[in-house]
Amino acid sequence: MISAGFEHGGNVTHRHLDGHSQLLVYPFESQMGNRNFVDFLASVERVQYRYPEFPEGLTAIELYEQMIDEELKTFLRKRNGSKFKDADCQLVESDRVAEFERLLGSGPHSRRSVIEAFFRSTFAAWKNYYTKPADGMAYVGYSPAIGIDADRIVRDFPNVRIMHIVRNPFSAYRDTKRRPFPQPLSKYLITWNIYHSTVEMYAQMHPENVRIFRYEDLVGNKEAFMRNVADFIGVDFEPAMLYPSWNGVEIKDQIAPWGTVLKSTEDYNAEIIDELNDAEKAQITHATTALARHFGYDDIEYLSRFYRA
């Protein structure tokens, strides 16, 4: 699983793993959450981005409907209403549901088995996916901020790898302002601190399963970054990891609609900071200095002006 804050490069990283011969990469965000899990962080993050809970006694079809999975279900059910309507994804939902039901069997159904069937059924039904699922391949999902549920995910999948992307809050906030309904700056900064400090805790608790990667390292040196990723998730490094793609085809222009971060380059990451006004920059600095220094942002040239004492 890939985790990240909003406009932190989670979609960008997701697209860079597409095309790898050992990975089966979910087509859009894999929003597995449902409305049955509520905790003290429920006000911070929307339910579709959390790790789900399922009531006992549900049928396979009922469990399938429990998961919000908004991006793919919208594409399958009302394609003209999907931001991915032009994507060449030949997948019929009834085929996916039939595979999901077959994989789960008669039950009882554990949370682990439901999540596994969620991924397996998608690729079993996807007719024009560029490669075929095979033994030994790993499934790759992306759901913003799901790293805050890492402890529960590790409980179900002891061999899971959760890579969490942290991005400097200046560039990240500038990109989130492109949304039609962006978060207020204060809320964005509070969640920036919550996401990354929480996942840092889980990275210390589960070092084999959870690791934080800086987005700035991805755009600064893609090959070094992706070699570290390959080592962490247990696959070979491949050149396809050096560029974003979808269904094995390189994305040569903007990564949208797969994300609001428009380009995966260091120049873009640095230049958009100065599209913020001075008051925004000052508030971001005040709110994030302690954690930003922990992640070494005071040593990055275009960020050091904000974080060096």
C-alpha cells in the first residue's frame, strides 16, 4: 500500500510503480474504507481513505458494496461522471463481482480475505490489463492517509509493505489549492502533522512493514529513490519505475487526472512554493518546523530558508 497526505505525491508514486513486471497496480485510488470504522481520527479523514471494518454475517455481495471504492465504481457505473472517463480500462463490474464472490466462497469472511478478494477480483476481471496476474506478483494499492491505520493493516497482513510519502508542506499546500474546495490552511497544517507523526510512530513499531519516503528524493534522484523502494517492497529495480505510466503506457505530459501534482520534477516542486503569499509561507513555517527538521527538510536547498535556525 502507498500512503500519503493530500498532494504529497502518492498518486505520482503509484503511477511510477505501474508497468513493473512484478507488480499489479490498482488502476485508480483503492478506497477500501467504509462507514463501519469510526475512531478518534474520524474527524480528520474521510471514511473511504481508512482501513475498513465489516459487520459479521454479510454475504460476499454485501461486503463488496461495503467498500466505497468511489473512483473505480464511478468509472464502472457512470463512466461519463468519472474523471477517468477517457481511460482505456476494459473491466465489467459484474465480472469483478462474480470473481469477488468466487474468491470469498461461502464464509465466514475475515477482513483479510475480503481485502485480498478486493484486489484479486479486480485484476482477474480487467480484460485489457497489460500483463497477466501470476504467482509471486504483488498487488499495489494507493489510498491517501491509510498509513494512519498501519497497525491494523499489519495485523491482517504480517508481510505487508506500506510506503508513506511525505512532501514539504509548502509545495503540497500550493497543489491542494488547485482543488475546487481546498482545505483551509490551518486544517491542512494540522493534518500534515497528524499524518506524518502517526506514520512515523508506526514505522518505528513495524520497521519491516512501514517506511517513510520523502517526495523530494523522488523528484531529486528518481533512480536512487526507486532502488530504495524496490529494496523495501522486495522486487527488482526496473527502468519502468523511472517514469509515470498507466496500464504500462508512459504518461508523458501532466499526471492529472491521476492526481493534482501536475509534474514529477524537482523544478516544479521548488518553483510552485513562490506562488504562495508571505503570510501563507510564515504560517506553514510556524506550524511544521519541528517535524520538517525531523525529516531533514532544513538540508534541502530550496526549503532551508524556512527551516534553518
